[in-house]
Amino acid sequence: MSKIAWNATLKLWAFGWLKVPMIAWVRPKVIELNDQRSVIKIALSRRTKNHLHSMYFGALCVGADVTGGIHMMHFLNHQMGKLSFVFKDFSADFLKRPEADVHFICDNGPLIKETLEKAKLSKERENALINIIATTPSLSGDEPVARFTLTLSVKYKI
């Protein structure tokens, strides 16, 4: 794990413990974080699996939320100003049972950055559809086990 990924993981865990305990409960790890892409891993464990020994859909939803959110926070670390943000809707397609550790991948970095810049200039609420793909690399490589679409809604506070 790179130093950037480890620092992002520690910040994510702290945010989870302080603000959203469900994030802390599933213990996500940042695998990759840059201007283009974010990748989060959630281990299949007693905390995250269901009675069928696959990842519980609630844990999958936390992974999708965190993947888009950490990518947005990555850009906010480079900008000044107070921001109000929320994922205002959420759509999921569960394609296969994830029976191993799940990687959540977001390649919408440029779109997220553009949305933040538009919101900063317009001082109005801006929305963007963020796509997240979930895979189980140890079992099925890059084949998706789930797809998520979240609407990121941001507004800079005046």
C-alpha cells in the first residue's frame, strides 16, 4: 500500500469513527487514490458477510458510497472553501454474489473535479452522476459483481 493510500485509509477510518460509524464497522481500505481513479477494498469477513457467505448488500453500499466520497475529498484537499455535499440518490445493480474481498472502482475523477469547480464558480448546487464498479479480483478478475450510480450534489457555502 502506498503512503498516499495508507494516509487516506487512516483519514477514512477516523472519519468513520467520528461521523459515520458504519464506515468504521466495515473497515474499508484505500488501494488507489489519484486524480483519475479511486479504488477501495472491503474484506469479506464476519462483519460484512450475510447468511449465504457472500458480502451483505449493506456493506456493498457502504463501499460504493466511500469510493465516490473519498475521490471527492481527494480534490477538496487541494481547494479552499467550505462545501456542502451529499449523495442525493443511489442506484445499484447486483450482478453476482461477491464471495471474496470486493474492490470498488471509480474512474470519474475528472467529472468530480469539474463538478466541484462548477459549484465553486456558480455558487449554486451542482450535480454529477458517479459510477462505481465492484469486482472480486481473487475470484473473477475485472468482471463486475455490482454496478452503482450515485448522484453527487455539491454546493459551496458563501
